[in-house]
Amino acid sequence: MIDSFQYDVVGERKIGHIDGIAPGAEFHRRVQVKRNNLHSDTVRGISKLVDDDGSHIADAIVLHGGYQDDHDDWDTIRYTGASPDKDKYEVKGVPRLRRSQSWDYADNAALKRSYERGYPVRVIRGWNGDSRYSPINCYRYDGLYLVTDIRTAIAQSPAPDGTPIKICQFDLKRLPEDRQDPTALEGQIADLLEGREGAPEEGLGSEGIADEPDEQAAGEEEPAQQEKFPETRMTRIQRLIRDNAVIRNVKRLHDGECQVCGLRLVGPHGKPYSEGAHIRPLGKPHRGPDVEPNVLCLCPNCHVGLDMGAFVIDDDWSIVVRAGAFGLNVRPKLKQRPKHKVHLDYVRYHREWWLSR
């Protein structure tokens, strides 16, 4: 069970990050999403907020198995606007429209206004969205996106009477990682843990080495030789290592057991130790997403093996040890859990990356 009350101290609802909640935070259901001020509603996709001039703007959207015209590619999203409930029906669980959408409808007008004013919106993904990025049976806050374009488009499916349906369509782009920093409260904690006030002491050069004394002035008598001991100075640096909600969720589902070799390390306190490993790495040049389908629960050795390409995974989940990786005892196939679905897109990316080198 996800601890839905772990975010006890959160800031007020506003444009941008909510103080105390960083991207990757997970919530059991929509009521917890609303309770933590990430969204204004427990049902609707677009969250509205009153701007300084009294008009409504959008501050968040939810992706949770929406319209068939939606498209999620993590960094970019194509999002279909909203309609009154009476204008909607479902076909095999997929929402369809009886009539065209309107830009005057309050939700669409609010998201359009955020586009016009350049306001970012929070994106919350549910478990019923794109399988490449969806969390495991919960909702996850995935950071800030900017609406980069809007248009009136024609929906893939017509109305029940066969007439074309016009939809309000929005393009969103995820802000760079430096805009996805921890929020104010977490930033204060990070500053405290990193000990930024503990700068190198006086007398240390730019490389952290004690400054050399000035050369002997001309004509001065050379001092008597005596044994010298290097001066030692110590600076302590503490860093915050975040075992985020995505990784915690994966490790919990596997109870700390390595999906590749089966090792389950248990410390003296009786708790297992494992590591969350991204199959398609984060950051450049790979730009993998920090989502459960892209994370494995591994022991430290297998984590290093994955990162250095010592083994790859086939489409049938067979683990292939590459030539030169001696002494690596692995399972015939990757062990999976029903609630943790690794996506083949990331496995293929990792395999193709290493087999091409």
C-alpha cells in the first residue's frame, strides 16, 4: 500500500511546483492528488485556478486513459480538451464525443489562457495511460510542462450520426530538468544536508590543495632544513541521494530480490537492500524517463552489469550475457511481477545501444 499521507506539509495550490512535493511523488487515488493541492478536482482532467485578474487559468492536467486522439511521448504530449459529461459516451472503455468541443467551455478556455500567458502546468499520470510511462496502480506527479501550441482538429472518430467532431487540441512539452528541481521545502533540506556553508577553509587553493608559500626572496639566507609534515585539512561534504517514489515502488514490489540473478541481500536489521536501475538511462544522450516500466530492481553487481552492457535482454525476456562478462550468474529470463510491467521499448533501446558498440 502506498503511503498516501507521506506529504504532510505541502504548499498552497498555485502555478508551478507545489512546495514539499517533487516530481515522482505517487498517490493512491485522485482524492490524495487533490488533498495535496496538485489538482482541483477528483474527476475532471483539467484543473482550474483563479489568476490575479480574476480569470480562470489551468494549473494541472491528468493523463489517465483519455481520448483516442491523445498521444503521450513523455517529453511531448498531445492532449484533447474537455467536454460536458452529457456530450460524452464510451466505446469499450474509451471516451468518445457526441458533438464538437468548444473553446468557450470553461476547462478549455482555462488551458488556452495558460498557453497565452506562458504558464506551465503540472502533469499527473494515472495507471491507465500509455503503458510506457504509466505508474503502478496509482497516480504520479511527473513535473512541469508548457503548452506550446493549440489548434482545432478533427477527431479520429465521428459523432454517432457520422458527422465529423471538432476537438480542442493542445501540445505540451516537458520543461528542462533544471526546471524540475526539488521544491522550496525539499531544496531547504537539500541545502542543509549538502552543508553548503562548509566551503573549503582559507589557505586551500582552487583545487582543494594547500597554497604553496611564496618563493624565497633574493639574498635571504636559506633557513635550516628541517623535517616537514604536510598540513592536513578536512572538509566534510554531505549529499542528498534520493531513493524516489518510482524506485521505492519497484523495489517494494520485488521485496528487494534482484530480477536478473535472484540475489536478495538482507542486512542485520532484517531489511533487504537492492537498487533501482534505469534500463534506458536518464539524461543525455539517452533521455530515458524516470518511470516504473523503465526501472529494474537489481543487486549492486547486476546494476553495474546493466549499466556497462555486460548483459542485455531479448524480446522474450531472455537474459543474454555478452562475451567477456565472466562469472556472471543470471537467470535464463528476467523475473517479473504482475504489477510491475517492464516495457519492451526500453529493453530494445538498451540492447541496441550496447550491441552496436
